[in-house]
Amino acid sequence: MAWVILIGSGVLEAVWATALGRSDGLKRPVPTVVFIVAGVLSLVGLGTALATLPTGTAYAVWTATGASLTVAWAMLTGAESASVKKVLLLTGIVVSVIGLKVIS
């Protein structure tokens, strides 16, 4: 269950990172509220998962999940250019995270 919570928290990290980018320096209210709520929920989930998972592995999975999804979403929405190199590098991150899960 801790792994499910951790991955969900990583997804929320992508949500708050995207919302923060769209908040215009925390000046736009809706993205700012999404940033705050998703940020708090993401950290609560990470904290919950850390009760049973190794800190280093859990933190690496959390950040990699959030970072990968943030970049993928930006490419899918056109906010960031997509390229084969980026997709291959993101794939490397995902494979590494799976590897960490397998050996934990």
C-alpha cells in the first residue's frame, strides 16, 4: 500500500509543479490554490509512505515520478517541445524507478 501512496504522491507532485508554473508567480488564484492543495497532499502522502519505505528509495521514486510526469505533461500539452532524446531520457528515469522498486 505504501508504494501506491508514494506513486500517487508523485503524481500530485507533477500537479503542483504544473500549477506553480501556471500561477504566474502565485498571482493567479486558481493555479495557486491547486498548487497549495496538491503540494500539501503530495507531502502528506510522501510522509505516510516513509513510515514503511526506505527514505532514499522513496524520495528518489517520488521525485522521479513527479519530474517525469511534469515533463511528459508539458510535452503533451505543447508547453514544452517534445523530442526523441527527451522521451528516451524520461524512459531511463522510469526504468530506474522501477529498478529501485524491484530491489527494495
